[in-house]
Amino acid sequence: MLKAAAALSILAAALAGCASRGPDAAATSGATAPSGARVVTQTMPYRPGTGVVQSVSRAADAREPLSVLAIRMDDGRMQYIDTASNVPAGARVQLTADHKIIVQ
């Protein structure tokens, strides 16, 4: 009986560790979704230039039909751009300083 109680207390302690809330609110940013889940946004630098669209995917949790373009820039860097435009994979594009996408 004592062994069973010890095993249960160890199991309860292990499960309590799995139920942690994660990082505190000060360490994350974003709005609270209606369901109570946290939506964390990540700002990435935008660099104007030219490149080729590697892939096109649907933006997660988009309130309007947005696509995410994965663009390999001519300098080798990757950029991920959200857009409502219909730009196909394989297209050569120019990203302008005023955040426009020009298909070349």
C-alpha cells in the first residue's frame, strides 16, 4: 500500500509539471483570442529587393484570404510575406521599399 501511494504521488507530481502554464505573460506579446488562447505575433524585418517565390501557403487564422509567400531573395535570405495577392510559386518578384510586390 505504501509503495502504491508513493508511486501515485510521484505520478501526480510529474503530471503537475506537464500542466504548467508556460512562459509568463510578460515574456510574450499578442492579443487574447476569444477562446482564451494567446495569439503571439512575430515581427520579421522587411528587406526590399528581388527574389523567387519558393512556396505559397494559406495564412493561419486569417480573417481574410491571405497567402504566405516564402521568397528566396537574390542575396540568399528567406523572407515570408503575407499578401492577399495571387502570386504563384516560382514567380520572380521585386519587393519595393513601400511594401509592394511586383511580379517580374
